[in-house]
Amino acid sequence: MQCRMRDLRCKEVINISDGCRLGFVSDVDIRIPEGQVIAIVVNGPCRFFGLFGRGEEFYIPWECIQRIGDDIILIDKPFQRREPGQDRKRRRKF
């Protein structure tokens, strides 16, 4: 199967380990002398209708890609999930 960068940008990336939709491919990391694709980069989800930028980027090594279909890319990479309360500072109880 032949695929161009233009075609990759239209494909949605889905993680098969937890069924999470990560987003669309935004960039490709390529090793120039060998012409080898190292990884794909997926932008994180938008924050508050895109007004406050995007979340963190996902860097997905090429070895984690399981299958590239007509409209999706399936990957198998476990991501660490943050608990909603961990980002906040703990309050002291008096």
C-alpha cells in the first residue's frame, strides 16, 4: 500500500488498547538519510472550543502502529491516564 503524507493527515488515530480516539495525524517524524519513518505525531484534543489551544501531543512510534486502513490508523500503545483530582493541589483540613 502506498500512502502520502497528505493522505495520512486525513486519517484518525484510534488506540486499540483502550478504544480511545486520539485525533488526526498532524506530523510525521522521518530519519532523512535513510528515508525511514520513525513516528507519527497526533495533536491533542481542543480545549474549550479551541480558544485555549490544544492538549498535549501524542508521539507514536512506528512500531506501535498495528494497521493503516482507508480512514483510520489503529495503534497499540498504553498511555498513562491522569486522575482528575491529581492536578489540583491538596487542601489541608484544619
